[in-house]
Amino acid sequence: MLNEKIAVITGASRGIGAAIAKKMAENGATVIINYQGSVQAAQALEAEIIEKGGKAVTYKCDVSDFDKCEKFIGDVVKEYGRIDILVNNAGITRDGLLMGMKEEDFDSNVNLKGTFNTIRFASRTMVKQRKGKIINISSVSGVTGNAGQANYSASKAGIIGLTKSAARELASRNINVNAIAPGFVDTDMTITLSDKVKEGAKGQIPLGRFGKPEEVAELALFLSSEKSDYITGQVINIDGGMVM
Ligand code: NAP
């Protein structure tokens, strides 16, 4: 499905990003596994993909850094000559109630600015190619808001605005830009939630369970393939029916 495609996936050392990298590699793409701190996990994923006959390479870059992203995307283009798919998945939470939230916990540049940084540089290449797929990982928190996540929700809502603006700007160049808004997904990000919080959350999910990273990866695969060529500027919830 993605033979000959070059796919850059940010925050792909773990969780949803790692599942997307595996899925895209299984479908023929050469995947660039971006990470920041988890070098061993990123290298293990690279080895696993290659062992299964896929193509993968790791690249360390803090996506919140504009200049480092310019070098990162520039290096990918130098090596492969193109970027067909960009998945902005790197993300962090710094939960806390609004009244006590530290300024630096609001100011983090990973989620929203990191998404801007890579689009800023990769879109130039996609415009020249007159083709590309950009997939931004938002969250249901960005759609509905969430108590205790004012910073995270604002950044994820910002990603939705960025997605729609980029979709409008880039559509004439045949570049699709969409957002995925997951609900609760079983990863390191949710593993720390107490059993009480998890049970409470499940009570709000009509399908009665958390999602799996592989399920989000299936949607990302669809949005990166020709099967979704007529979809752009959309936010697709994948949340067991939590938001409807
Ligand atoms: P995770 O397991 O905590 O993994 C986060 C990934 O982001 C890691 O690979 C991490 O890499 C990377 N990362 C963090 N800061 C980075 C930076 N500055 N530069 C580059 N990479 C960075 O999280 P996840 O649950 O898979 O979440 C993936 C995305 O889905 C995030 O955007 C998250 O907000 C979103 N999401 C998750 C859920 C959920 O329930 N899990 C729900 C809705 C939305 P290193 O470890 O190498 O630093």
C-alpha cells in the first residue's frame, strides 16, 4: 500500500508512534523513527522492522526546537530526496489544575509548536512534489476540553486549527492534512492513571474499553494511503464512541 513511500513519524520510539511506524513499514514504507530520549526503544524498533524485511532508520530530534527540525527534515530530504508522509505524533502531558499550573507547564512547545515545526519544513518538499500526506495526532481533550488538562487541551485544540489552516493552504498542491483525535489508548501516557480513574474513564466509553495503539495505526495508515485522497482538513475521533 505504501511501497516506495518515505514516512517521517515523530515520537515513534514508543506507544502510538511506534505502532504507526510498524504498520507503515509492514505496508512497504521506509519509516524514519524520530525520538528524543528513548534511544534504546527507537533502535529496538528499527531492528525489529528490519528483521521483518522492512525499511527503517532512527533520528534523534527534539521536535519543539525549530532549528533542529529544519536540520532533521533537511537531512531526510538529502538522504531520500522526498517526504511522502509526515505523522506528527510526538506529544507530552503535564496535567494539573489550572489554578496551580506552573507557567512552564503551559509553555511547553512539544505538542503544538512541534507540529508546526515539522510541517513548516516538510511542506516545502511536499509542495515541490505536488503530493503529500500530513497526519497530526490531536486528542479528544482538544475537542471537548478536559479538567486537569488545560495546557494539553489547548495545545491539542491548537493542532486542530493548524490542521485545518494547513489543509486549506496546501490542498491546491495535492497535499492532504488531517488530524486524528484519540480517546484513551493503552500506552505509557495512560499507564500511570489509577485504577479508579481508569474505571471512571471506561464508564464514559460506549465500547467499554481503552483503544490499542494498533487501532490508531490502522487509521493513520488509511489517512496516509491513496484510499483517503478525497479527505482533507478533518478531525477523526478514535475513542470507542466517547465523543459523538
Ligand atoms: P507516549 O507513549 O508517552 O510516547 C510519546 C512519544 O513522544 C515518545 O516516543 C517520545 O519519545 C516522544 N516525544 C516526547 N517529547 C518529544 C520531543 N520533544 N521530541 C520528539 N519526540 C518526543 O505517548 P502516546 O500515548 O503514544 O501518545 C502519542 C500521541 O498521541 C501524543 O501526541 C499524545 O498526546 C496523543 N494521544 C494519546 C492518547 C493516549 O491515551 N495515549 C490519547 C489522545 C492523544 P522519547 O521517549 O524518545 O522522548
